[in-house]
Amino acid sequence: MAALKRALCYKNLAFSAPRARELCRSSVCFAISLIWICAVVGQAEEPLQRVGVSSDGHSFVKSDSDEPFVIWGVNYDHDESGRLLDEYWIDEWNKVVEDFDEIKQLGANCVRIHLQIGLWMETPEKASVAQVNQLKRLLKLAESKRLYLDITGLACYHKSNVPDWLNELNEAERWKAQARFWSEVAKVCSGCPAVFCYDLMNEPILPGEKPESDWLAGELGGKFFVQRLALRRGERSREEIAEAWVNQMVDAIREQDSQTMVTVGVIPWVFAFGGGKPLFYSPTVGKRLDFVSVHFYPKKGEVQDALNSLKAYEVGKPLVIEEMFPLKCSTEELSAFVLQSQTHADGWVSFYWGATAAELRAREDAGIAEAITADWLDAFQGLPSELEVSTEP
């Protein structure tokens, strides 16, 4: 009986050896496949890293890895009909999702949004619950799409959305309401890695020697993109007013969020006037701003002048060209401006207005504006391949 068992055992071993080798090969293949799948899944699910300033203070890095990072984004300030984001993001959320998909397909890694104080704040002290909830929703969308957000606040672009209570406030009360706005926004965004920065206000300006009567200035296409910080200077210098305002806004943010970078998107008066020094990025006014944001629209034949003006904004901090578009020059000239400004800039932000290049060209009423925008969108999509550093989030 024992002999029979031994014989059966040897027989099984003889027959199982080839099968064992086959099983081994299958196991190895399975293991390799499993490792590959895990790597792909791991890469896909890698959390978005917060972006911050490098240790030397001159560029951007991903905070967890210190990997260099360059901003390549778009202003999503309004859609194709001129509506601002916070005017339709509640009732037409699917449109926002579709637009973010199209922005991603353009190769962008950042979206600059503009929030209106008159819609965000119901009173000088109270934020709109509906707007707060929608911003929370947008943060989740941005993180899922691996898109960073440049959140620009205090917008009064549409006068119809500026409440009477805001216009009735004096300077100190207005600043207090503006600080409350930033406190509420920062409370929502604190801890979210998708928030690249808070831009305190789009293109703030200061009054001259004569008192002003309107907080808003410079209408463009029915919108007021420029806002005064004060109506009267009194005995104060322009620097003193700007410094006090920046400090009050940053204080409000830092009470809620100690990490997210803060900036102010400015008109490059050095470029506009052909000389001078930056106000908001002077040593006193800009000391609490983490990086420089300037808006450049080079003129035809003056690309080199724009590049020369950029040098005035190299103050030892990262520099982002937060607005650019071939408004006054050709697509080729703006592309050249981007590529030649790499020695100065750490990021570029153009525009996307809710329509792709193909959609713009397909319009029955398409004109020169649509043609220029479509051509620039095509150029914008191709430019990252020519940049010297990666724009991958």
C-alpha cells in the first residue's frame, strides 16, 4: 500500500511539473500586470499638490516635492454672452463643468475666476449661503480636473450687481466689508490644494490730488474692471493708502488661511507711462504679497518695450503675467512675447470665454473678434510645448 502511494505521488509530480512551470509563468505575468495597474491607478489618484514659493523666493514649486512649477492658465471672467461666472454657476452648473473640461483640453493648469462682492455678500457682514456653497462645489470640481484656481475678489464689474449698501459705505466701512469678504472666502478655501492664490482686487487704483466721486473707473464693454481704494487722499500718500489696504485684506485672510498665496493683479503703469516704479510691489506696499501679478497687452511693434517693462517688476519674487491677449498686437507677436519673457516670468494667464476655437469659427455671425480669439486659442494650446519647463499639474 505504501509503495502504491509512493508511485501515485511520483506520477503526480511528473505530470505536475510542466503545469507548475506554466502556473509560475502565469503568476509572474499576473504580478507584472498587477504592478502596472497599481502604478497607473496610483498615478491617476495622486493628490493635487499645493503650489507655493520656492525656498529662494524666486519661483513656484509643488509644496510636497519642491518640483518647479509654472502657471499656464486662463481668465474665466465671463462667458460668451458676457455673464460673469457667479451669475450663472448656480443655475447652469453643467455649463461650468463643460467649460472646465474645455479649459483642460487647452492645456491650461490654472483658472482665474472673478467673484463679485455684491453677489457674495448679502450685507457688509453676511455672506450668501448659496454663493458659499457654490464655491465649495467649484473647489471640488477644480481638484477633480487638476486645475488650480486664481481667485480674484471684490469685483464690481457689473454696476447692476453693486448693492446700494456698498455704495453708501464710507472708506473705512467699505474696507471692513471688503475684509469680511476675504475672510469668508478664505474660510471656504483654507486647506484646499487647488487654490493657487487669492488676488485681492483686479487693477486697484488710487485717487489723484482731486477727490473722486465714483469708486469705479474705466468702463470697457459695459464692465468696470478698475476700482478705487479711496476717493480722497487727504494728507496720506498713495503708498500709505495702498499699504494700509493690503495689510487689512491680508490680515483677514490669514485669520482663516495661513498657507494660500496672496497677490494683487495690477496695471503695469511702468509700461503704460514708459517709466517709473511699481506701487503695489514697492518694498513697503508689497511686503506681504507673495508674488507679482501684472497685466500685459503688448502693442504692435512694441513687444521689446513690453519685455523691458517687465524688468521693473522683478523684485525678488515670482512673477505672473496674469492677463494677456492679442488685443493690440498679432497672435505671432504675443506668442513671441510669451517665449521671450521666460527669463522674467513664472506664469502666464490668458482668456477663455466659454467657446472653443472650433465653436467660434462655426458661428454664423463670426467676425474679426471671433477669428482673432480662435487663432489665439490655437496658439495658446501649442505654446506649452515650446516652454522650457513643464506646466503639468
